[in-house]
Amino acid sequence: MKANVRACVAYVAGSLISGKSHYGNSHHVSLTIQGNTFTGYDHGNSQHFSGTVNAGSISLYDYETGSHFNYSV
């Protein structure tokens, strides 16, 4: 997953879970939210991702890179 898409997904997931909204650019990403966790699929790179949101902190696991990425909103 490209870094800009990963950051956008983390922001959108964090915003949706925390009740904020955002209108981003047109990159097709499937996103499922359950409680404070999310999973999804980046159709641009054909890769899965998952993560958690805790207050303003988002942890995203990118299956393409096999790495965790941390963001805050």
C-alpha cells in the first residue's frame, strides 16, 4: 500500500470511528469497521490492511509491507 493511501485510510478509519468526517480523493478502498477495529482492502494495490483506533491514535497493519504504522488525528 502506498504511504499516502495508508495515511488516508488511517485518517478515514479514525475519523469514522471517532465521529469525524472527511471527503478524500477517489481511490477505491473497501473498509469495514467493528467497534474500534477496522479491516479493509486496497483495490489500487490489491492488498489487505487492518488496524485499531484508540482515542486519537490509529495503528494500521499493512499486509503488503508486513509493517505496522502509527498515526494520530
